[in-house]
Amino acid sequence: MATARDWEKPIRRMELLLRLKSFPVAFKMLENKEALSEIPFMRRPENKMTMCQMITLVRNFDWTVGADLDNFLSPMCPSIIGLTDIPDAVKDGTFRSIVWVQTKEDGKKFEASIPRIPLGKYEAVVMAPLVYNPFDPDIVLIYANPAQMILLINALQFEDYEVMEFSCVGESSCSDAIAKCYLTGKPSMTIPCYGERRYGHAQDEDLVMAIPAGMMDKALRGLEMLYRRGIRYPISYAGAESDVTKAFPAAYGGIEQLEALRGNDNRLLLGVTGGIATGKSTVSKMLEELGAPLIDFDVLAREVVEPGKPAYEQIKAFFGEQVLAEDGTIDRKKLSDIVFQDMEKRKKLESFTHPQIGVEFFQKATEIAAADPNAIIQVGVPLLVEANLQHLFHKILLVYTPRETQVERLVERDSITKVEAGRILDAQLPIDEKVGFADFVINNEKDLAETEKQVEDLWKKLKKIQAEKQAG
């Protein structure tokens, strides 16, 4: 069966970020059972089975499993996925009252509460490890412990936040994951029931979430962004009896500094970012001409590593004289070559430079606002999103061009090949992913006149925001 995309790379990355111990399961309903024969490496049950047994064969045994109504042990499982109706003895509550509830009336309410895919549309179901790219799934089942699952929830909430509401009918809880996800089109998490633990071998700590296949990229983007912000699995312990002040993100303890940076005057801090070769400098120059003073983090980054500065001494002590030029200054190319290949060394370098850049930024912003309390201060930060600095600014501007245009400009500007330009871009957060973090986007793909018009429109909007701020 042909697939619309290759799932291997994103699923392997998700498995790594969450340290999953079983395969994410591709789950697909088929309108015609004959389509089962089109699935590669298909295994059909040799005996009557439950759905949770089939899921376990996929996520733990590495199998591709397909089934129609005749392969199921009883009507209970196939009724949840719309392959058959339930018998009258189930509808009237008799079945559930045998074990799970006190009365037939309770059993009737129980049965009526179970989410089910409507009858008549499907004839079969197929499941396989998604990493093998077996078919285009409808939903994806992920089994994880509570710590892993809350990070997955956080990841799904990272863009377009909404409260996630989950349910558990009790026994037959697969309906709360699988059927509910089909019916709502939203992720659905639940606690595997007694049956799934008894027959499907779900472990004590297991939870299960069904995610619409179309939301898997969103989940992975969220996990990546949380990882960059230090939210990772396994979750490290700060200590129940210790002072955890330093373990909290800066956003929790830096409110006073943030308020001082933003000031109580009418200044407006505009964070300007983009990607390599998108034209940030061009847009910043246009904004300067309209009256917005510029604080450039690239300039600050060079200034804080000048000889005699604290960051210079720290870099020299840690990396050694191998990163120095003949005149004793930092050789940025040598240093870049080292940290580009080693994430831990890059983080060490950032721990030397970032605090000093922050000090310089605060000082320059304060000086500009002291001279003009109504200043619209643009702050150029190439890695604004990657460094999680959005909270420092009143508004964020993204200078955007499509990746293809970035490649073309890099090839022309630096006299490199398209392959080399692609590698440079691959080392950065994709420009399309940055769009969701921006309050304003200027598309710098066309000619300068078009860009200038967009900048002038932006300037009017910023002045309006500032006027409303002052009036309020």
C-alpha cells in the first residue's frame, strides 16, 4: 500500500525524545476487508483474539496485524470500532452486571456511555509499527508512563493551546482512546483497563493516547521546542527539601528584571528575528530610517568577547588558546567550528556569553528609553526563538522568506553549493516553524519596494499599539 510520506525520521526522533519502550502504533480502519491483502508483511490472527492482544503484537512484537469481524473473540472489541453491533444482552445491561456493575440498569448506562465508531462504514482494521511506514494511518497509539505522557500533552498544547479533556468508561477503555479520537478528531488519552492489562499485557505504569495522524508533526514540534527549553524526559529531580530557586526556569524568577526591562514608560520593545539569508538587516535598516533605534545581538555577541571582558576570559580558560587569533582576539571561525559539532560545548559557550549579552542589552535599552521614553526599540536576535527569548519583548517580528529563497541567496552570497546551503539551514530551526511565534511577519521574498511597503504598514501598527498603550 503506497504511503503519502515517510514516517521513519519523525517517529525515531519522537522515540528518542520520549524514551518510549514500545513502538508507536499506526492504526487504520479499512472500508473493504479485501484491502488487508495490500498491506506488506501482514499477519492475520490464527485464533480468535481481542483488540488489545493485537495492539500488543504490534507495539511489542514488531508485527503488522490485520483483522476483520471473524477474527475477534467476541462482539465487544469490534463493536467499538464499528465492525458490528452489540447483542441485546449487552445493550440492556445484562453483560456488564455480571462483573463490572451492581445492577442491569447500571450496566445499561455503562454500555450507553462507551464511545463507538458508527456502524456501516468499515469492514476491517490494520495496525503496524508506524516507524516502518506501512500505510497512512488514521490515528497513532502511543503507550507511555505518566511522566512521558504529560510531556506529550505539553507538546500538543505548545501551539494553539487548549485544555485537553480525557475520559475513562472503565472496562473497555480502548474506546476512550481509539473511538473517541476518531469521533472528536482530537488526541484522547486514557488508563488501560483490566482487560488490556490481563490480555494485552499493558504494564502497571502504562497510559495510552490516540493521536490523529495529522497532529503527529505538531506533537513532535512541541517536544523539540520543550527540549530546547530544558523540558525533557527523564525528568530530573530538583529535591523536595532543597532550595529549588535555581532549578526553576528564569521566567519564574525573573519577573522583576522583566518589568524593569519593559519599563513603566511608553517604550515598545520589538524583537526582530528570522533565518539566515532572509533579509533581517535590510528590514532593520528600514525600521531605523523610520525612527526605531536598533540593538543588535550579533554586535553585542562580538563586544562581550573582546579581550579583557569576563566572557573572553572564560572562553580562553575553557577552550584554550587554540581559539585565539594571532592578535589575541577570539577567532570566531575556529570557535564556531568547535561548538557547531558539539552541543555540550556550545551550551558551555552560551553560558559564558548569554549572561553578558543580557547585561549589555538591558543597559542599552535603558539608555535609549531614558533619552526617549516613547522609543520603539528594535532588537535584532537571530536565534530569538531557539534561545526562548520571546518573553523579553512586547512584540515579535519575523522576517520571512521560503526555504528555497534562503538556499538561492546563500548560494549567491557565499559562493557555495545548494547542498552546503541546505546543511546550513538544517542546523537551524526551520523558518516555517518560527512563524507561529511571531506577532508580525514581513515576507521579504519579493523586491525592496514591496518589503518597504510592508515595513511602513508595520510601523503604523506599532505606533497605534503604542498610542493605545499610553491611553490605557
